[in-house]
Amino acid sequence: MKTLIITVSIFALSAVVGAIVVGVNVFDGVVVEKPYETGLEWDRIQNEQADSGALNDKGLHAVFDINPKPVRAMSELVFSMYLEESGRPVTDADITLDLTMPGMFMGINRPVLKHVKDGRYEGKGVIPACPHGGKQWKAEVNIERGGKVETASYTFEVNQ
Ligand SMILES: [Cu+2]
């Protein structure tokens, strides 16, 4: 399995929109209509657009990782994120994950990441086994600082 470390400059809106496109395209054949979740997502994007402006202009840089690898269902995982802004570690963020499978409801799974040291945040969690054998998961990372929330999305594979 390739490394899960993905480096992005956070352009929150494009990341969220990209995640939705992935959710539609990487549909694994199980028909689950999610008008409610889709509506919530839409509302959230509208809210973000409404208070954007300061969203994309800050040079915030995030590195997300999951260990141990390969990532397995039903075993304890450590989710981590390194966060910096203009080359300096960001130590005062509140970070939560929202772990989902595109196109399939797998329960609400939202590990909290706590600041450990020097801009590194960690939290533990478990990913449930997919009854349909799906492997693709999405981690939406919500980074809250000073009342503002920025979001980055990552997709990764989980082995049963
Ligand atoms: Cu599933």
C-alpha cells in the first residue's frame, strides 16, 4: 500500500467540492440514496461560502496520516495531522475527523485529534468492516481556529 501521507495547502472549498465529486464517482455499486446527508453537505458548503474570504489566503499547510499501515478495519488506528502556517507549527487548533464511505452510510465516526507537540495532533479510532467489501474511505478533517473552520478531505483504502 502506498503511503497515506498527503500534503496539501488547504483550499477548503475546492477540497470539499472535490470530495463530493469523488463521492459521486467512486460509487461502489450499492444503491443508497442519501438526500439528507447530501442536503447537509450542501448546507455546510453554503455556510462556508457565506463566511469565506479568509478561507484561502492564509498559507495553512496540513499533513494527514494514519498508522499502522496497511490500514485495517476493526483495529485501533492512530490518526495524525501536522499543521503549520507560514512555516510555523499551529498548536491551538481543534481538529475533528469525519470518517465516511462515499455512497454508503457506515455510522457516524468522528475521532477527535488532540494537540500532542509542535503542531502535531493525534487521535485514536476504529474503522468498521464494510459489509459490502468496500475499501475506499474518506477522512474529512475539520480544523477549527478562532471560530473559523477549515476543511480538508483525504481518501484512503482500508483492508478488511
Ligand atoms: Cu461500507
